[in-house]
Amino acid sequence: MPASSKAKSLSSLVRSAIKSKASSISLASPADDATLKHFASSLDSSPPSKPKSKKSIKSNKSLSEPTAPSAVASLNLDPAWASEDLTNEVPGEIFSILSGGSSSNSPDLQGTEDEKSMEKALELPWFPDMSHSVLSMRRKEITRERKQKWIFKSSQVNRFGRLVNMCADRLGTHTTIQVFDKLGRESGVKEYNALIKICIERARSSADEDVGLEQIHMAFQIFKSMKEQGFPLEEETYGQFLAYLVDMGMTEEFQFFCGVIKAENPSSVARLGYYEMLLWIRVDDEEKIQELCNYIVSDDGGTMSILQENYLLALCESDRKEEILQLLEIMDITQFSSLDFVASIFRCLGRLLLESYAEKLLLSFKGCDRAAENITNFISSYVVGIPNLAVEDVISNFKNWHTKLEVTPSSAGYEKLIMYCCESLKVHAALEMVEEMCELGLTVSIGALHSILRASDESCDFNLVHQMYSMICRYKLKPNGETFRSMISLCVKMKDYGGAYDMLSDLEKMNLTPTASMYNAIMVGFFREKNIYGGLRVLKQMKEADVQPDSQTFSYLISNCESEEDINKYYEELKRSGIQVTKQIFMALVNAYATCGQFEKAKQVLLDKGIPVKCLNEIKSVLVQSLASHGQLCDAFSVYEEMKQAGCSLEPKAVISLIEHLQSDEELSRLLPLLDELDDPDYWFEGCLRTILYCVRYKHLRPALNLLKQLRDKFCTDELALEVIFNQVFVLIAESESTHLQLGLDLLHAIKNELGLTPSRKCLDFLLHACANAKDLRNSLLIWKEYEAAGLPYNTLSFIRMYQALLAAGDRKASKILLSKIPKDDPHVRTIIKACKTIYS
């Protein structure tokens, strides 16, 4: 929904919470203590009355309410969960998600005994009267207890974020908040921050004003609950909230929240200054911007110097050239507390093409002891920031600056350039930088090597892996197992299996041991080529090298089985080995059974009690895709309908598979709803194109035009995408029977008059070819005139196609005249002319 509309609604919502309008807060000067206390006391926590309708939700979202023990517990926005059964229903389902190993069909989630057990597990108490030491010990005990009950692994990365996202997606934000409140003090900062992030992201992306307003209200309630429970209000918590208010241009609400944050966390003043400057820039309040700049100019430093840095950082990120130059004249950035801030300033100078100022500042750093070793890093930040500069020129500038300043490049500066080259997919340039680093005796990090390998993969420069490996050997760099896996994978992708095996042999020289993932990279290459024998030979080599297969190995083996017997053999071997059965294994089983024609067994895979609840939807989608691709459309749609009734959504690949295989007439009523299932723009584009081609194939002109209009609206600025679509449509008409010619002519007329687009040369070429196939002289002449109308000069190909059409229609006289105008220097042209004469004589 429009930002202004959101801001207006949210503005009225938040202002109702402020019992008496607070005076304007300036971060540059100390705020009145009484004012801050007033702001903080306004964050009370009473439950809103239960909404009776959509409209009442909006009117009941007041932030000023009577005090209650817990703000989150009082949040009762979802009537579906607003019942006495919440206590019993939520823990069972949330435990199923958290455990990750529970089955959707498991009876453990159904009994009253287990529901009470799960409820008890969630009701871990908080002891507010304990001493600090006792409380600390109790928290450690609870942490261990939670890890045992929920099978958390310490090796999981970002598990809290993934956990909260999973809960919010499955249960909804309302219910997740209520469950987290039930956990009480055991809901940590990470969980609350993740929930706030979800709410704000949904508010930003929602086109529905009420939905966006509701999400921000929930984010505020979480924020309020954190404050009440004594959690620190750090930037990770408040930053995303303030960024949203800045984007919405909500000045009074921003100041209100800043007051609360300052009261709870006085050390946040400097970072709040950064957001305040962004706010005034966002709302174009030049008076306020200048006021803060004047404050910096007049301040003598001291305790407020970090605040100055944050003000300047905000100006740099917004490219406010005039103010930046004004402040750089009086500020000594060599004394800045954060070198990252300094790097950001140099990037801004690059963007604004302020070379003289960059040189002046670099000389200042060179002349002082502090941060002199970071000059290379600042140079790389500056040259990378310069707009519209080719990678080669960026590197050249980097070297010239070092020569000019007479400084030696550092590893940090080089690696920043390497990352820039990799992001631009200029792998050759990145390798040259690594070579230079090695010659200078600088240390090359493993991260830089991995970035180059990823860029080689993305740019399809697979052959550069040999240059990379040669460099590793010559300069005795220290790769790890992942480095070798990536290099082996690149060798396999260019079918250099000898090179891949050579790298495996060299592992011992590098004091590394082979891993299953390295062998898997070779195995998948053979299977990709349908070389089953080669893939099985890799399995034998793994066993000879005493490398145990992992779940990925077995998923490859099962997916490429040619008989039910082989499927069962590998699955039993997997279970005997004690390897965890992952979702990839279940997906492989579904695909393998379907490939062998055992469709019932493919469906029975879903009944396995070992399938985690969180993976069930993906595996069902794989089943739909596999059934559709093997011609079992009735069964595929049956599973799809069951998923819809259960409130589950089909994965995009499965939707595309259904669209692709619905190719009989009278299926349009099923195709169009499938298209609505696709939210991802890339998948929607593919699905829409397939549906348009279906409409053309079965002569559904009006639905095809409606879809073309949608494509035009979505990709109106992407002329290449539209041209690809129209070319595919008209090539289908050219290859179809002559009865499709009229559809093509109608479509051409609609594209010009209804869509307001000009047909491409290829579209007219294909239509002219269709006219030749139909031996239609009148429409051939009509299309011939369309070239001129579209501003397209005739070329050799258009002359040949028209010559073919005239011959096919029997107009010998006109064909002879046209033949005299065709250039015959090209031998291919002469061959085509000869073939046309032979065919139509």
C-alpha cells in the first residue's frame, strides 16, 4: 500500500498513545528527564478489546491502555486462537515444529497426556526475586533443559531466526507471539527481534492497509513486552523499527520512540542521531538538517564526538554533498572511533567524484600514526565507489593511488577489490589480484578463494579452476575441504573427471582427508549424464578409500535407481548405517518410485512417520511434480486439492510442472487458477508464458490477450522480456497448421491496437512464414506492409520469406520481380532460393 497512506493510519494510531503531546526531542541536546519518563510511562500494556470486525481492529489499536502483567499475553487479535483451548492446542503444535523430527501422523501429538506434557515443557518459570548468581545458574539449567527437550544442536547457525520464521509461517504471527509469551522470560532477545523483523517485513510488503497497520501494531506490542521484561533495547531491536518510521516519514512517532529508547538505553544516543538525520533527509526538512549540522560545527567534541560521526555517516549514505563538504572542513576523521565509518565516507567521496577531498583525507591518514595501515582499505573503498567505472579501471585506479601516495597495498585492500571483481563476475581480474598478492607476500584468506570459486561457477568459467589450483600449489596456499569440493565440482561441470580425481589424489599432500561431499560432486556429474555405471563406480571408490557415504550420497543413488529392488536396497543400507533420513531422501524415494512406475508406493512415502512436519509440504509438492511429469495428472491434482483444503501451498516448481503437462484442450479453467498460485516473479513469468502458449495452441485468443496485458504491465520496462514472449508466441503460430494463421493475424491486430505495442521483426517474419505455409497471398501482402508500418527496413531474410510466400501462392510474376531485389552474394542465400524454386515448381 502507498507509504503516505500507511503513514497516515499509523500516525493516528501511535498519536493516540501519547496522553499529552511531547515537546520535540533533539538528539543534539539533552532531553528533559520528566519528558522521557512520560514517554516511557506511555508504553503501558493493557489488552485491547476483542475486535468484532475488520474495521473495529483498526479502531481498537490504541497504544494507551491500563497496565497489565504482560503485553504479549493480552494480544488477542486473532479470534481463531482467542479461546480457552489455546493453552492446550498451541504447545503441541509448536513442539512438533520445534522438534523437527515429529511426524505429521505421529500419535504423540494427539493424546491429552502428551499435550499436558508439552504445556509443562513450555511453562518454564521465571524467578524475579532470585539473586543474580542464583538466577544465572537457573538460566543455565533452563537452557540445558530446553536443548534436551527440543533437540537443539549447538552447531546450528541462526537457528533462532529460522525457528521464528518457521513458527510464524506455520502458525501465524499472532499465535507465535502468544506462544512466545507463554514461554515467559525464556523467550530471548533473538526470538523477539526475529518476530519484530517478520512483522515489519510483512507491513512493508502488504498492499492491504489494515494488514500493514496490524503488523506494525504487533511489532510495537513485542517492543513493549521486551521493555517490560527488562531486555536491553539495542540497535538490533530498535533499528528496524526506526528504519520503518523513517521510510514512512513519521516524525512525531519517531521522536516518541527515540525518547523511550534513550530512557532505557542512554548509550544509544549516538546511533539514534544517525536515524534522526536520515529522517530529516527523508522528509526534506532542510531547516532541521542544517540545525544538526550547525550543532556539529559548534560542538567542541568530547562526549558527543561519536554522535557527530553518526550524523556524518547518515549524510554520506544519503550523498548530501554540500553538508558533507562543510563538515569535512572542520572534522578530523582520523580520530573517528569506527574505521568502518571512515570507509563509508570514502565510498561516498567516490560516488560524488570528490577526488581532491579523498586525496586530502588520505594524506591526513598517512601523516598520522593511527589507522595509517588502513589506507589501502580506504583507497579500495574510494575507487569501488566511483560510478560507471569498468573493473579494469577500478583496479588501475587502485594501483595508481598507491603509487601516488607511496604506500604499500595491504591484504584488506586487495581482498575488497577481489570481492568487487567476483560480484561483477570478472574472475580473470580476481585471479590476477590473487597472483599479485602472492608475489607481494601478502596473505590470501580462504574466503577470497571461495568467492572466486563461486564467481567461476556463476559465470560458467569452469576452466579457471585449473589456474586457481595451480596458484594454490605454487604459492603453498592453505585450502580446506570445502575449497577442494568446490574445485572438484567445477572440474566435473566441464566433464574433466581426470582433473577431479587428480585433486582427490593430491589431498594427502595438503594434509587433508577426502570427504563424502567431494565424492558426491563426482557422482552427481556421472548421474547428470545418465551414466549410472560411472556413478556406482564412485560409490565403490568411496568404500575403498574408507569414506562413509552420507545422506546426500544415498539421495543421489536412490534418485537414479532403475528398479524397485535397487531403491529398497539403498534405503535399507541407509537405515543400517545409522544416517539420518533427511527430506532429500524422502524426495528421492518419491521420484525414484514414480520413475519406476510405482505410483502408489510414491504416494505411500508421505505416510512415513519419520517425516518432519516442517518438510511435509515440500515432499508433497515433489510428489505432485513427479506424478504430473509421469502422466498421472489425476493423482497429481488429487494431492494438490488435498493440500489446498489443508491450507498448504504448492511449491512453484510443482505448479510449473502441472501447467506444463496440462496440454489437452478444455483445460484452461484449471490452468488459470494455477497461475494465481505463483508469487515469485520469475516462476510467474514462466508459468504465464506456458499458459499463453497453451491458449495459442488451442486458439483461445481472449485469454491469451488478457495474459499478455498482465505481462506488459509487469514487465513494461523490460523490452527484451516482452520480445522473447512475443517471439515464442509467433514461432508457435508459424509451426502450427495453416488454420492458426487467422489467430496470428488477430493477435497482431490486438498487440498494436489493444496493447499499444509495436511488433518485432521476428514476429512479422514468423507470420510471413505462416502465410507461406497457408499459401495465402492476400495476407502475405498485408504482413509485408506491416514492416514499413513498424519502421522496420526490409532485409535479406524478409525478402526471402516474401519470395517463398509469393511462390507458394502461385504469383510467379511478383516472385520474379522480388527475386531481382535479393542480394545473392551469400552462398546460403543462393541455396535457399534454389530450394524454394525446386519445392514450388
